[in-house]
Amino acid sequence: MKKENRPYLFLVIILFSLDQLSKYLIQKYIGLYGQVKVIPGFFNLTHLHNRGAIFGFFAHTHNPVAKIVLPVASLLALGFVIFYFIRTPAQEKTLKLALSLILAGALGNLVDRLGRGYVVDFLDFYYQRFHWPNFNVADSCISVGAIILFLTILIKSKGKEKKENVSGAS
């Protein structure tokens, strides 16, 4: 492994471990569908099993194909992220950070899906009748990583566009 990739690997290990530890603690101390109010009217810890994708998408699909498609899609996505990470130059630190977050989250949820057949979700944010779908640390890593990745690509494409406009105007 290249020396410049070690901090990212360390980050992946830390976030993956935090995800797995948090899921273990939720399962140990809060029964399935159990709830602990943390900030009344805003945030609870609610133990759920998610057999679908991120934020519970496709969770109510009882098609046996979904049980195969989600892990296979996760493995393919994981392979793509690793490939892209390896090919990303060391100076692209923001891009490497984004990919590390996505990698940690994808690994955390894949381990659950392959080991348990479901993902443990427990972070429950809400306001009055509006409930955001329950999620976990891995989902947070994937979401934040995807946002950073999107913004990085957007900013780089705008920068290239400006350079092309300036050089084209000369």
C-alpha cells in the first residue's frame, strides 16, 4: 500500500468500527422496534432491521431476487469505489476523503447484509409528523461521502469550463 493512502485506510477502519460497534450496542441494549428518546420532539434511537437499501428504499419488497441483487450491487459498487480510489492521484485529497467515507459506509452495510440478511438502522430524526427514514453510521458516511464527491466533481468541472472559456477567448 502506498504511504499516502494510510491515513485514508485508517479513517475507513475507524468509521467501519464505529458503525459496527454502534449497531452491536443498539442490538444489545434496545430491543427490536424499541425506542430511546434522546431529544424529545426531534431525535430518538429506534432499533429497526432494514432489508432494503439506504434509508429503507425497497425494504418492503418480498421478492427473493432483491436478497441477491442488493448484496451483488453493493459488491460491485464497493469494487468501483476501490478501483476509483486506487486510480485517484495522491494530491486529490478531497476526492480520496469522499471515496474513503463511501467505502467505510459500504463495507459497514455490506457486512450486515451478508452476515445478518439485514442492516441495523437506529438513528431516527423527526419533527412533528415528519420522520426522516431511520439510518445508521454507515448510511451517514455514504451520504456525506457522496455529497463531497458530487461537490468536488461539480467544482472541478466549473473550473475546467472557466479555463476553456478563458483560453478560447484569447
